[in-house]
Amino acid sequence: MAGGKETTRQKLINIMYLVLIAMLALNVSDSVLNAFRNLRNSMDTAKNNSQASLDQLFSTFESTKLKESPVRAKPILDTAKMAKGYADDLNKYVEDLKQQMIKEGEDIDTLTKDVTKRSDLDITPRMMITEGKAKVLKEKILDTRQKLISLLNTKDQGSVTFTLNAEDQKIGGKVTSWEDANFGDGTPLTAGLTVLTKIQADTKNAETEIVKKIFGKMDQALVTLDKFNAVAVAPSSYVIAGQPYTAEVFLTASDSKSNPVVAVGGSILPTTEGKGKYTVVTSKEGIYTWTGTVTVKQTDGTSKTYNTGPQTYQVAKPSAVVSPDKMNVLYIGVPNPISVSAPGIAKEKLKVSIEGGELSGSAGHYTATVSNIGKATVTVSGDIGGGKVQVLGSTEFRTKRIPPPIPQFAGKTTGTTSSANIKSQDRIFAELKGFDFDAKFNVVRFNLLVIKPRQDPIQKTGNSGLLSPDIKAALNTVTPGTTVVFTNIIAVGPDGVQQDIGGIVLSAN
């Protein structure tokens, strides 16, 4: 309402406005309530998918990087676990609020599959505004956001894009607090629960973005030339009987003018440009271990010796190696590149076959195609000499469908964008994130809900990713403060299977 002295006419208008708002609030349609419920379910699904992805990230890092480079990987893993702890604390607080709301709303109704008193307009504002819980939640969101960002270096902090925030909103020149915008008067109980679920989804997305950036540091080049270490490098620690085993022993951080004394077992090795070459003839199967030494002269004329760690190599019968080029599984609907090699046998002499799919290619590089979920076995045979062909080994792969894509509209998966950006769009996308194969998904169906303050929602159905004139007309009515909701988004990938990929919620400003 306007401030200052008001005329009698203005007072009457204000009273009528309040009555109208109350009437609108008391007549929230079942379709809108159902939309909030469906949206909440979609966000719960997205949150669970993000959690599964995060669990896989941690598991992979611990089983590979932590085992390969524990000294470097341990601090990175600890930082990632701090991010997980911050997100878990906020998520638990929000979950407690949701359970309080559900309890006050008389639990879940088996018919609507929503909270029994879902249209109640008192519970949400009383709990969150009157009792001050929204203010506490806002502080926790802002604190969690800052803690997560502080785990990154200054450069990476500038590239953070997650939507976990609790800023006040400015609509039509008037500032509305974050608390009132999300939980103020006229907010149905089911809408309050949906807002809390969105915060949980935003928290999980923020955690995912931060953890990925933290783990990404492991693969960045790290060069610190402040220590000298003796190093032994062998092209292969697995050789076929009759072939020579070769390794280079050298001093790191040395230059081409250095001339160290390199030895193995007391025998001095020939050196070139500071590197010694150790060669031993292999005659029988077994596991062998050796240690090298590198002796260099110091500036004071004395000598200092550096020892390599124990080096182990194995002499074995011929065998085959089959590995996927990109993933640990074979995916339905896309070509799966596979590399095949066998130590001591030319790639041109290998014969490769597959059970449970089809295989094409040659000379160590093949493409596997599969059509059913389950397993596929790749078998390798080779000419081991004298015209004799022997089965060298077989590898069993899991066959899976391509992971579901993420819906995207106006460059967003959720959050806030300008009404002009929403109006300028002509398509809804299904983006496959973090998948190495060239796989495309097309949206074939979706539901649209345009919710404008104090107006009946506009509901539309799309039958392709391209927006129809009818849907574009609905979106052209979007103004600041409008909420645009896409639900039941169905997409089809290379395998021809239709998938429900969730929903999108955008707030126009």
C-alpha cells in the first residue's frame, strides 16, 4: 500500500485489494496444487540423481586417484568431503523443516499423494515468517554458499554458476525480502514444501559443482622442482618370455650436461644425457625385482647417491588386453570404440570377436555395437608364431542404456532469468552432460504451466522440442514475477526409448 496520508477513496481501494488477494488465495485450484506436487516430485528425482552421481564421483576418486597418488589426492579428497559436510548440514535442516510442515499438514494423503492440508494458507507463513524459521534458513543458505565457494581458489570462485542463494528480490521497483517472496502470506502448504525441496535440489547442484571443481585439480599439471629423486622408468613391466626387458634409470631435474653414475646391482650402466639404460634378457616366467642408484657430484666436489624404489616386472606367457576407449561399459545405441592389444604380437595378427553384439574394425582399433541390456564378451586370438593361433583371453563387459539427459530451457535447468530471455526461446533441449559419446536426445513431449501472480495459470502441452505457436504465445505473456514450469518432459535418445527426464522451474525477473 502507499505510504503517507491516504484519502478515504484510497483507503477503500486498499481494503478491496486485500479482500481480493484473500479471495484469490482461498481459491487455489487443484491443478495448481497438483503442479506444485508434480514439480516437487521431479525435483526429488533430480536431487536423487545428483546424489548418485556424487557418490560415483567420490567412489571413483577413492578407488583410482587416492590409490595412485595418496599424498597429493588426500588433501583434495578432504576438501571435497568438507563441501559434502556443508551441503549435508543444510540439507538436514531443510528436511527437518519439511517434516515439521508435513506433520502440521496431517501427513500425506493417499488419494492426492500430497500433504493432506496442502491448500492450507496459514501453516507456511506462520512457521516460516511469524516463527522466524525463514530468516534462520536464509542465513544458513547464505552461510553454506559462502563456505562452499571459499573451498575454491580465487580464479575458480569467479566461475561458480550454481543457484543456491537467498537474495531479496526487486520487482517493479519494490524490494521484497527473500523470506516473504518464498513463504509469505497466501503461500499454500504444498508450495512451501516445493520451495524447500528446490532449496535441497539447489544445494545438491551446488555441492556437485564444487566437488567437480575440487576433484579437477587432481588432473592439473603440478611441477615443483625443489627435490631430487632417482627414477626408474620401464616401457613395460609385462613381457613375453624370450623378449628383452628394458628400463631407463635417471635423475629427475637433471640437465643434458650432467653425467651421473648409474648402477643396478653394483653394475654401472651406460648413460646418455644423464639417463642410464638397464637391459636384461628374460628367459623364464616369474616376478623379478631390482633397485637402481644414481650418483652425482656436488658443487663442493663430494658425491651424493640417490636410490630408486624397488622396481618389479613380470615375465609371463602371451595374453591379450581389451579395454573400452571411453567408458567401463558398452552403451546401447552408440558406437563403442575398443582398443585391443597383446604384448609381443602385432596388432595385424590379432583376431577379435564379440558375443552379444557386433564388432567392426581392425589393427587393434574396433567399434562394438550392442542392442540389449546385459553383458557382452570380447574374445581375442592371435598368431603366436609358427602359424599357431591361440586364444589369448576374453573380457566381459556390461551393456547399459545411455544415462538420462538433463532438461534445459533458456540456457537454464532451474533458477531465475529475464522475461525477455524466456520470450526469445523457440525450443526446449535435452542435454547429455558429462557423457563422452556423441549421443543426441530429442524432446518429444512436455507439459507447460505459466503461473502469474493473482491470475489463473496457463497450461499447455508440447509434442516436440520445438515450441508451437500456441506455446510461444503463452510464453509471450511472461512478465517479471511469473513462474514458468515445464513438467513431464519426455525425451528419446539413440536407443529409441522414451524417458521422463524431469522438469524445469524458472522465475522471470
